[in-house]
Amino acid sequence: MSYHYRLVGGSLAINNPRKKQDIGTYQCLATNSFGTILSRKAKLQFAYLENFEMKTRSTVSVREGQGVVLLCGPPPHHGGLSFAWTFNNNTLYVQEDRRRFVSQETGNLYIAKVEPWDVGNYTCVVTNSKAGQSVQGPPTPLTLRSDGVMGEYEPKIEARFPETTYAAKGSSVKLECFALGNPVPNISWRRSDGSSLTKKIKHDKNKGVLEIPDVQQEDEGYYECIAENIRGRNIARGQLFVYELPEWDKKIESAFLSLYDSLFWECKAKGNPTPSYSWLKNGQPLMSEERIQVENGTLIIPMLNMSDSGLYQCVAENKYNTIYASAELRVIAAAPDFSKNPVKKTSVVQVGGEVTIGCRPSASPRATIDWRKGPEVLRLNKRALLLEDGSLRLYNITKSDAGVYTCIATNQFGVARNSGNLIVKERTVITIPPSNMDVTVGESIVLPCQVSHDPSMAVVFTWSFNGNKIDFKRGMHHFERIGGESVGDLMIRNIQLHHTGKYVCMVQTTLDNQSTAVDIIVRGPPGPPEDVRVEHISSTTAVLSWKSGIDNNSPVQIYSIQTRTPFSVGWQAVSTVPEVLNGRTHKATVVDLSPWVEYEFRVVASNSVGTGEPSNPSALLKTKAAVPTVAPTNISGGGGSRSELVITWEPVPEELQNGEGFGYIVMFRPLGSTTWTKAAMAPIEASKYVYRNESIPPLSPFEVKVGVYNNEGEGTLSSVSIVYSGEDEPQIAPGGTSALSISAAEVEVSWQPIAWNRHTGRVLGYEVLYWTGDPKESTAGKVRVNGNITAQNITGLKANTVYFATVRAYNTAGMGPSSAPVNVTTKKSPPSQPPANIAWKLTNSKICLNWEHVKTMENESEVLGYKILYRQNRHSKAHILETNNTSAELLVPFEEGYLIEIRTISDGGDGSSSEEIRIPKISSLSSGGIKLSPRELHVLTSGIQLLSFVLIYSFPS
């Protein structure tokens, strides 16, 4: 080191570097107490560019149309150059195109076909970017010869890429190709093996350069440049080799080994060409010798000694680069030491189990290992084995194996001891495991899981269902853990079909774990059958098929079929053939259907658990038409006008009409006749038929029957019924009509009955008509009575009013003549004022009542007496006492209270009631601390009425 060379940290600084003295290859050596390593190589070169020799260049003279090459001849230099040309001292460089090309390999200017305007002076400009210099050569004159124009000729390749080109993997490579010719040749590129150029390759048709960026191994091969014009073609061919710098696949790593151990190091590198290997120790080449084996990328030292410690390097190199991998080898010699890896102080194991007590002290060379249990040397056998690393392995542990175990490690540098305690616990055993179960949906079950275990260890129970842990804290509705410390039973409430599966009870302690698994099958009613189809349908039958649904773990035992029509209330069970559909049946015939009715069908499955959900309904289908089979019912009639026979019946429901074109056939004949009269009716004419014939006597009996028909034919007839023809209205008016006033709102009308026969008209009852003489009331009231009743009360009338009344008979043909009118005047209105000033008192056995006489108005009926209504409460029956006086005594028990009203009696009816009087029972009057003298009178005023209550009590003296 000197002023010229200085170390700055680990860097080498060269002051005022000189080309002849400093050019070359450098490596750094780093050294400490453990050894020395060598850095990769660094190459120092100097970039420069000297000036051109300024000797005048000869004139280049060519014919017009001829090609020309102007040589650059760059001066001495080091470092990459770039080239350009100027024309006639113009500051702008000559532009490259299809006709002109500047090679960046030689610097020459190529003009494929000279034109007159190309004549002039050309100067080559050379630039070295590393040296930061640019120089110009002497001008080269270009002139045209006068001996004529150059004719057309085939291309001649003057600038071409080498026959062999080397490129580093990942770099960019440019292949040059340019040809002279007339006309100007076209340049194209291809691969010799016929494969297409990759998309990344750049090719400018105006320039003779093919650029391949990011060169990879697949870019290697032969490339061809084709120059062609109308006169011919020429081809340049060259091979591209891709080389790869060495790169590590596997490096060596530092090793800290004991004395007498063996060392094996291997390093691997990839590259093209394949790298070669060498080894350095402390910066010096390492060769194979007696103890050391060096072969390619491997280094082997079978038995280490202390002198082998140091820094090692594996060197991989090919012609393009060298790489280094470094590692330290440290050979250690020391007495056994447990400080970094002591024997485990306490090991816990269960009876019947296994345990390994580790003994791995640090020692160089490796220590020999002995074991003691307590003070005694441990004898090794089938249950006590010494492992290769010195650890002790004990099998089939018993209680007697508990105790203190000591590991003794020995080498030539010393002895070390370290102890640990072995504790033996009882095993955990599942004493009451769960068992496989077969349950019905909705039940609640308990899966037991009980264990015996060492009392010093806590037990944790875990349940899983189909491989998923059951989380009881997440509020799962069906699962519940029950039991104490040693019991982990699982209760499943209201078990469902989806609870079918595998349940595992896992029992864990700090030392072991046990598990037991069971399968639970939950059986439920079957799922709905599927794919219900009607395969054939007739007028009264349908053939159905279906597929089984999910049996929910219980085989289907029986199927049933249900139907629904527009006329049914919901779904109805139907008869089938076969009658019983067992679980293996998937086809049946439904019978007893009604013709010409739209049906839907569904199938329901049942098993030993219950009946499942019904299937989806089949498609809606209509049965075929048939002759109707149900006759009308309730054949009756009668009434109507004279000479009419009216026949009625209960219509046949639409679902029993069996087809289109439905109607009724009515047949009748006089009683005793043999000939039937027949008539057909469409159903739109409802359920009534009227036959008119002037020759029919009134009330003549006829035999009648009604049948049905449709487009398929005539159906069933009903049984024969007797119906009478129409009759005349009554011909006689009632006699002896009279009217009697009952009250202000009621009169009684009476009359004498009519003695009738077929000629005078049948009497079914009477009708009373009544009205007033007031012209404002234009309508009359009517009251009708049936049978032979000869009197009728008319109510709801006005008081003190004249009413007229008449009576007439009636039958099915209508009304007869009215009787002569009679008149009657209703009574005056009952008194409007209620009894007032009511006073009452209680004695030991009765209630005494007094009130003022009620005075009536001129338009009111005279008071004839009084009516007393008394009851225990508003919902009980009222008792009535009538009197002509203004006082009364009631003999009633006092165990209950009473409600009392008083109203007037008159010809016009009962008058208004007094205010309701409440008489309390004796017990409520004598309790609660109320004190009254026998003479005290309490008067309560309400509105304009005064009610006086005299309460008399008997108190102890």
C-alpha cells in the first residue's frame, strides 16, 4: 500500500490510475482469526479512443446504379464504439434507409445503389461512450464515372453477421445484414430449421439489423438473411450460440463439527458451458491428499482434526465468469456439557405407555453414555433401550419405573452428569362408552361417555359429529353436555333426521387421549314420493306410477293415493287396485272416479315411524265421459195456476253429470193411467218443469219420475213420486169478522173458519190486513196465519187510533175474497209518569214500600193499579206483585240484596218504571262500622225524583 494504492474499509482505491501499471485482474482477501476468504475477480481496463490519421483518402468513383462501400477504418481504441457518417460537412448524420446502411460492427457506410445526388464528401464519425470521446476521420470523396450507367444485377451481401455469434443468456444481440444491388434488394430473415421468429424479435425492414432481446436458450440456432430483387437472391447464414454465466444451484454451508467427525460438502452450479470446480482453504488452492478428497464439486474429510478449521470456498467457473461460495468449518474439542441441553427435569408417563428421556450433551468428540436409576446402574433390556443419540427409551411402563434417572456422559476431556425425575400416572380408560343406536325422529337420547383416570389429572371431554367438533357454547339447540368431572355424556334433544351419523367422544388429559365412536341412525317418516304420473285414464279409473322418495332410514311399508277435484273439499283418499299398496309397489289403478271430472293425484308414503309428506300433485287430467248414473232426488212439486202441473227436483251436481250435453228427462201421467208423457230439459232450465193443459182438473194426482241424460246417452230414472196439479184461489170470504182493543198498542181480530171443498178452493190459512183512516198512511199491514186458526193479535199499533181490519183465505193459487172491514179504536197510552217519592224500610221479616199515586194526563189511560218487580240481580228472574194501593209489603229473605222497580197498570198497558231501587242485604249494612239511630232517614235526590231510604237497625243494648 502506498499513495497510489489505498485501502478504504475493504475497498481498494487507486489514485491517478495508469494504463500500463494498473490494467489487470484484482481479488480481495479478507482475513480474521478463523481464516481467509477470496473475493470474486474484478477486471480493470482503460477505455480510450485515438485520433484518425489525417491522410487524404482516395476518391471512390462508381457508375450510377452501382453499389459502393465506403470504409471507415477506425483508429486504435478500447471499449465499444458507435459509428455515424456526415455528408459534405453537414452537421446532420446520413440517414439510414433501404438504400443506405451504417454497420455498427465495422463502421463502413454501404450504399446499395448510387444515385446522382449521392455525389459528395463522406466523413466517418466514431464515438467511444466509455471514454467520452468522439473523433472524425478524413473525408472520402464519392464521384460518378462518365462511362455509363450500371445495369441491373443480383444482390451481393457486403455487410453480414458472423458465421458464429455468442450471446449471454438474458442479453440482447443484433445481427447485421445488408446487400448491394440494382434494383435495391429487399432484406428478410428466417430460422434455418423452419420455425417462426418469436414475437419479441425486432426487425426493421428499412434497416439491415435483426435484434433479439432477452436471449434465452430457445433462441439458439441458425439464422438466415435473404437479400433479393428481380435479378435474383443471395443468402447469408450464421449460428447463434447462447452461453450462460455460472449460477449456484447448491451452496456449501458453515459446519461446526466435533473432533474426529467426518465432513462432506457439495456445491453445484449451472451454466453453459458447464462450469468446472475448484476449492480454496483460507484463500489457497486445496488439492486432494491423504486425508482430504477433492473431486469436482465435493469435498470429503473422513476424520477431522483441529487443523482442518478454517474458511473454505467452492469455485465454479466457465469461460465467461467465475463465482464463489464460502463457508466456515470449525472443529470443536470439549468435555461433555449439559448446560445448553440438560436432561428434562420431570417426565410424566402413564402405566403401559412409553417414554424417551433425552440425553444430548455437547461434547467433542462425542461422549459415551451410561444411565443410572437412583444409585444403581441401569441394566438395559427389552423394556429399557439406549438409543443412538444416547437417549433412554422405556417401554410398557409400570409403577415401579418411577424414580430419578441420571445420564453420565464421558470423553477424553471429562465426565458430566445430569438427572431427571420420571413420574408414572394411571392410564385414562373409557369405562362406559356409547353404543350404536337406532332412534325415531323427535326422541331425546343420551350417549354415555364415562372414564376412569388418574385423580391428579384433569379430564377434558370433546364430542364431534361427522368429523366436526360440537361447540356447546354457540347455543346449539339439540346438543347438551351433561355429567360431572369423570362423566362426559351427550344429550341430544328432539333428535332430527340430519342428526344421523358418526359421533365421537374424545377424552384428553395432559398425557394421553382416548376416543370412542358410535353410529346413530335416526329414523323418520318417509319423504314425499317423486315423479307422480298418470299413465292412463278412463271414465272411472286412472293408472298411476311414482318413484320412491327418501325413506329416512325406515323402509316404506305402505302407500296411499289421494285425489282432489274442483268439487272436493281438500284432498280425499281413494280406492285402488290392488287395494293395499305395499312399499314395493310403484304403480296402481285408482277406481270409482266420476266421469268427466278434472282430477289431481298425489301419493303419500308411510313406514313404521309414521306418515310422511305427500308428493307434489300430478298434472291436472279429466276422466272420460260416460252415461250419467245418478238420478235426481227430492222429486216434488204442486202449486202453480189452474191447469198446471209443476214438477221440481234436487239438481244433480256437476261432478255427477258424467259428460257434456247434460239434461233432465221428465216423465208423468195421471194416477191410474198407463201412458207416460215425456219431456227433455237442458240443465240451464234449472230444476223445475211446468206442464200446462186446460183439461187438468184442480188438485189432480200425477205419478212423476225424473231422469238424466248427456251426449253419451240416457241415464238412470228416479223413483215414482205423487205430485198434485195446480188449484183455484179460495172462492169464499171468511164471515163473522170482529176486532177487540187489547191495549194502546194491540188489538185482536177474529173470524169464523171457511168450510171448503174442491169447487170452492182449498184453504191453507188466512191473512189479516189492517190500516188506519189516515190518508198519509197508504200501505196496509199484513199478518198471515196457517191452518184453521181463527184469531190473531196485531201489535205495534198507535194509541187511541181507529184501525180497520179485513180477513181473506189463501192457498197455493193465491188469495181469496176479503171479508167486510171492521174497525176498532186502540186504548189511550199508558201513564207516562213513573211512581215517585218511593220510600222503603226494612223490618225483621219484610220490606215495606210506599209511593205517591200517579196522576194521568187527559190523553192517557187511567191508573188501575201498580205492578212491583223485584229480583236479586239484573240477570235473575223477576218476581211480580200487583196491587191497587200505593203501598206494598214484600216477604223476602234478607240474606241477599234486591233490585226493585214499580210501574203503573192501565187499559193502555204498563206505564213507565220507576228508578231502580237497590236494597242491600242485612250483613252488608251491619258491618264496616256504620252507626245510625233508628230514627235516621236518608234521602237521595236524582233528577226531579226523591227517593227516601229509611234504614232501621237493631243494636245490642
